[in-house]
Amino acid sequence: MTALISQDAFWIPEGEGKWSRPLRFLPGESGWVELMRLDPGVRLGLHRHTGLVHAYNVQGSRRLCTGRVPSSPGCGSRSSPAPPSSC
């Protein structure tokens, strides 16, 4: 017998219009790989990353607090941890 599981069962709600789907946890608590899903028009609050970030847009685009649009569908970007004075 095969159990059918909805694809939505793998998405974790993180707030209004935001979900994440963990794909892999890296060894030694050094990080993780996830998919992030946002409803159109959802804005993430100002935040910083303590390590490197590799972002790849599957669909849609994003705008940084500086106004720069670093990627659109099919494009990726990489950024270093943000210094305390950014934005």
C-alpha cells in the first residue's frame, strides 16, 4: 500500500504569506538548505544573516532594502554576512 502525502505537507508556515521547506541540514550545525515560498507582495522584515547566503529565484523577483533588485527568475546571488550598520 502506498501512502499519498500532499506536497503542502512539507511546507512549514512561518508567518503571514511565508513558508519554508527544509531540504538539507549541513554537518556540524553549519547551516541548512531550504526553499522559501512567499505570496506576491509579501515583505520580509529587516534582518541580518550571520553567514553566507546563496539565493536563487525560482519564480518572481526580490528587492533589497537598498532598492536593488539582485535577481529575477532563473538568477542567483550570493552575499556575505551583513555588517551591523547595513540598512
